[in-house]
Amino acid sequence: MQSLDPLFARLSRSKFRSRFRLGMKERQYCLEKGAPV
């Protein structure tokens, strides 16, 4: 499997993707549920 680091580096420089921000409700949901394992 290829490393995803180059993909995430490109996405981090995207102007389109940089406009999205989590609101308090979405942020709280992420903190409560955690990352899938």
C-alpha cells in the first residue's frame, strides 16, 4: 500500500479544503466518538 503522506500534504495546501471548519457541535461529536479503530 502506498503512503498517504503525499496525498495529505496536497490536501493541506488546498484552498478549497482549507475553508472548512468544524463547528462546536461537530468538534464535540469527534471528541466523544474518537477515531475508528
